[in-house]
Amino acid sequence: MIKNPITFGSGILFLMMYLFFHTAAAATTAQFLKPTVVSSVAPIANLIRNVAGTHIQVVDIVPGGIDSHTYEPLPSDIKTLQAADLIIVNGLDLELPIIQLAEKVRKKGTAIVQLGNLALRSEDWQYDFSFPRELGHPNPHLWLNVELVMRYANIIKEHLIELDPVHEASYQENTQAYLSKLKTLDEVIFKCIDTIPTNHRKLVTYHDSFAYFAPRYGMTVIAAVQPADFSEPGPQEVIRIIKHIREVGVPAIFGSEVFPSKIMEQIAREAKVKFVDQLSDDELPAPPNDSYIGMMAHNVAVMTQALKGDSACMTPIDARNLSF
């Protein structure tokens, strides 16, 4: 028989509250104790998360939908970079303002890893319309070539093991599983491009994002619309591009779903081709395919369909992330 139900109930409530806050505090402490890796754009951060699994806290600085080439760090990014145990960026001058800030504010011993500079020899860097050699900044979009992303994954793995050797076995296992998914993606992209008529395997894009993708998969970038200063092209350049599109006979030109361009719409109308504004080089799709693999699968399916190939070729791809 309970003689004082109020006291009893209060005791149970106190116990429940104690257990709740103790569990929450333990979870917060565990999260806090995880090493922190700071990255830049979403695709690179996603690669790190798939290799790292549950053992690393990954923070990406550049928000989705923001042009990574023109992003200037915010005051809040100082605190983020100061807390980093490791900083992993794409490199090849993509994140120069972030790197310059990181070099000033990072903790002693926090390394800055530039994946592109490690994955590809400087003599193999690409220069083009949006990234002319005379300005000294190479095209940084290596991650649109899956073979190079496999190199990225291994570089990430080695640096995570150096940072957190206790979980080496987990990083090794995650990397092997992820490389298997990337290998399948790479093979399927080749099959997709093979369904495109040979004379249509040509790309006209708003931004020069596919300089490393095209030679890997048997395509040619014939024009890019956005100049090196990221402005809109002048009238003479627009006329030249329209004439070139008519000469080569591609059925479609491509823009970004994140950065709409009326110039591209005009070029498509004048050249009498389809304008497809659904490609992405650094914006991940919506869940459950919110991954680098999901972004690439979407790009290739859109590209293949617009160039008169068979977009169903992407059906075998599992775009879900590994657990993290």
C-alpha cells in the first residue's frame, strides 16, 4: 500500500529525468570526443563521411547552393576552423580564401589536406575557358571523374588513420565498401555513355565543370559559357558559341539547377537545341540519394537522356550512403 503517492510519483519523475539527462550528457560527451574534420563543399564532405563512418564528426563550410568558387568565409567559419583536428578540402585553388583563413586560425598540428593536389600530377591539371592557364588557377573539378574520386577515398582513409589510429580497421573496411560502390558507378557511367550516339557525345555547359569527366568517359567539352571571372559572356562570345553548336549538331546544352542562366536559354533558342538546367557539380540530391554517388547518377542520367541515349542505364546504381 502506497501511503504517499505524491512523494512516490515525484521520486519516479526525478529518476526518469536523471536517466534522461545522464544519457543525453553521455551522448553529447561521446560526440564531443570524436575528432572533427572540416571540409568545404558537399561532395567532398560526403566522401569523408562515407570513409569515416561513425567515428568522425564532419563539418562542411560551404552551404549547399552557394558557388564554391566565389565563397568568402564568414566570421562563424573561424570558430569552425579553430575546432578542426583535420581539414580536408578539394584543393587546386578551389578554396583559397578558406585555406588562407585556416592557415591563420587552425590549431597547432592540424593538417590541411588538398585532395586534388595529391591525386593528380600538376602536368595533368586541366585549363580551359573558365580556368585559363594565364590566370594560373587550374580547373579544380576532379571529383566529377570517378576514377579520381577513388584516389580521393584512399587519401582520405590514410589521413583519418593517422588522425585516429584506434579505428583503423573501420576506416579500412569502410573504404573498401565505398570503393566497391564507386567502381560500380564508374563502370555504369561508361555503359551509359555508350548508349549515346557517337556524334552526340559532346558537352556544352554553363560552367567548365566536366573537364576531367569528359576525357574519362569518351566525351568532348566543346564550349563553356561562363567566363573566368564568373560573369556572363559578352555578345561576341555568345554568337561564337551559338555558331559552334550549330556546326557540331548537339541536341542539348546543359546548365545548373542551382544557378539558372538566361544566357543559356537564349543560346539554346538561337541554336535550336534543348536547354537542360539540371546538372550539378556540388549540390547533392534530396534523400535518400543525398550522396556524391547520387549526384553523379543523376547527372549522367540527365545527360544521357538529353543526348539521345538510354537513361535507364543508371537503374543498377545504389546511391545510398554507407552508415555514418
